Amino acid sequence: MGKKNDYSQYLRQTFSGLIDQLDLTELRKEFLKNRWLDQVLWLEGKATKERNAHHNLRMITIIGGVIVPALIGFQKGDQKWQEVLGWTAFGLSQVVAVSAAIEEFFGHGEKYRNYRNTAEGLKIEGWQFFQMAGPYRHYPNHSEAYTIFAERVEQYIQQDLQGFISQLTEQQEAGKQTQETAAKNAELALDNLNEQLQLRAQYEAKLRELEAEKQRVQEEREQKEQNNTGSQEGEQEKPVATDGQENSDQQPDLIPISNLWQDDTEERDSTSLNPDSIKYLSASEILAQIKNNPISKNGTTSNQLTETKTTTASTKLPMCGVELIKKFEGCYLNAYPDPLTGGKPITIGWGTTRKRDGSPWNLGESISQQEADNLLIHQLETSYLPDLMKIPCWGELNPNQQGALLSFGYNLGSRFYGASNFESMTRVLKNRDWANIRETFIKYRNPGSNVEKGLRRRREAEADLFLKPYP
């Protein structure tokens, strides 16, 4: 706790001293301390707290997961010692399970990364403002650059808040859908089990009827054989039948059991059974049939229970890539000059330099947030996606992989595939060498420049998205 407080105190003293030396009014200095500096310190504290919770829970899960099998496999010692080891392994396994469940429920690791990214972004923005670098290099003094700095800080905070709300909404919707699907599957499984049990009862009833009929025919056969034997013993000679006549004592052959229902073959439906083909079903066999070929209420066979995962209709533009672009690109609703030239091209929104009709923007123009989002989508679909779709393996990639390359192309140019400065990325995509895709992304971070740290975070985020499994 002392180290954490020391670092927070160090940041407060350092930044407060720098703010006091800026050529700003006292009111604006207070704004910087109470808004920007307060947010940086708050995010630092939350990031540290979530990191410690994440590391502690992960360490418990990892160490406990290693120790429990060792305790279970330890066979030396008397019975009392074995009982102690058994209960110890049981208790430790419960601790491991609870630790993993807590981490999964609260998502400390994800929260830590979000807080850390936002805090670092705000600190980078502050250092650039203090040093009049980056987007502030063309302003003559801090007072002139203060307005654009305040807007960028508020956008960072707004994006962080929107991301948190969006993530919370997705988690709630996913939990609701999972509960509804689980209840539906349970109800369907119960209906199928009842139908299978009813069908088995019908099978057994029909089998008992067949067994009784077979027993009756067998008794008649035995009785008839006994009668024939008695007649032969009472008469030594039998009169010979005349031509065309049969002996009246000769008995007709008995009808075999397989022909018992031969006369009403046309009246029997598909449920008529051959006794030799009937077999009893065990409980496990019934459950296996429910799983592999359950019977629905209308008598038809359903191939499978309701899917737990829901599929999302895919679009031509990978939206996960659009969200990643928004995370690293600033959005300005008022037109501003290009930071490098101090003039044209005039830029607005998420880095858009042209209107939908192709005409340039002018200083003093402004748009709404919805218009900025629509312009970004239009620009990606018309100016970036066509070039990316020319990559030979593009059609084989899932939306996460396409989204990562969309962000990469938006930052470095959509025609990077096959370009002279992108041999490594071209080779990896051409060979489908996904084992080296992460280190390839990170190569394009402009090493040694003042933007290397920010570019590295973006490349790592793109690599994470590319390697993220797609359901």
C-alpha cells in the first residue's frame, strides 16, 4: 500500500508542478488538475486494484491446480494420513474452483487492461500537451492549444464510459439468452424422455402379447403331437386312401408363428412388430436415443436440441475492426487542420477528409456523432475494404481476422499487401503462417519514434483480435 501511495503522490506532485508552470490562466490550471489529473490518478488506482485482484486469483488457481493432483496421487502413509490428504485436496480444489469463478464473474483481468489503456492514453495526451508535441506542435502556446486538449480528454473519458456500458449490456444479454436457452433445452429433453418412456411401454405391451400368442401356439402343437401318437398306438394298420383322397387322420401343418397375422397384413401399420426383432431398452439406451435421435411432439425426428449459442448475421464490413479503429482514432465533430501541415487537408470525424460527394471539408464546419460514424463506415466500405478484399486469403479469414487487418490498413494504408515496406506481413498472409502473426503485427510500430508506444499498443490489440477464436 505504501508503494502504491508513493507512486500516486509522485504523479500528483509531478503533474501539479508542471501544470503550475504552464502559460495558462489560474482557472484553466484548476480545470486541468480537477479533471485531467484527477482522472489519471483515479484510473491508475483502479488499474492497480484490478491488477492485484487478477494476479492473486490467477495465482491461487494455478498453484492450487498443480498441488491438488499431487495430493490425490500421493499414496504413502497410513489410512489416517491418507484421509487428511484427501480432505486437504478436496478443500483446496474448492478454493481453486471459487477463485476461478470469481475471476470469471468479475473479470478483473479485462477491467485492469481497460483501466490501464485509458490511463496511459490520458498520460500520453498530457505529456504531448505539456511539450507542445504531436497534435499540438503547430500551436504557438499552451493557451491556444488548451481547447483542443480539453476536447480530446473528454473524448477519452466518454469512450471509456461507452465501452464499459456496452460491455455490461452484452454480458447481461448473453446471460439472459443462456438462461432462456437452457430452460428451453431442459423442457424439450423432458418431453422427449416422456415420449421415449411411453414408446418403450408400448413395445413391452406388444411383446407380452406376442409371447402369450407364441406360448398358446406351442401348447396346441404339443397337444396335437400327443393325439397323433395315441392314434398310432391304438391302430396297427391304417386304411390306404384312394386316389384323389387324403387320409382323414392326417393333420394339416401348423401355421408358423411368423404368419399369425398374415391375413390382416394390409390392415397393420408400421407399428406392427415381429417378436424376434423386439429387444428391451435400458435407461442408458433411452437417454442415448434422446441425445442422438429425439422424437418431437408431432411425431417427427428432431436432429438436435436448441443451440445454446446464437449466431449473428455477418456483414460485409467486419464491425469488430470498426470498433478497434474507434478505440485508437480520435473523433472530432468540428473540422480542424491537418496536424502535420497546419492546413489542408481539413479533417473531421474519425479522420475523414472528404464528404460523401467527394468535396473537401472547410474550417468552421461541424457534424453530429451519428454523421461521423456513418462517414467512417462509408469511407471504410468505399476506400479501404475493396483493397483489402484483393488479399488472396481474405475470403478464408473469419470476421475477427478481417477486422484486425481492417484496423491495420486504416492506420498504415489499405494497399499494404505486396508493398515494398510490408514484406513480412505479405509473407505471413501469403503462407497463412498464423504462428508468427503476432510478432509480425508488432514490427510495424515505428521503432524509436515518439509514437512507438501508442503504435505498439494498437498492434498488440490487432494481434489479439486476429488470434481471438470466432464462434
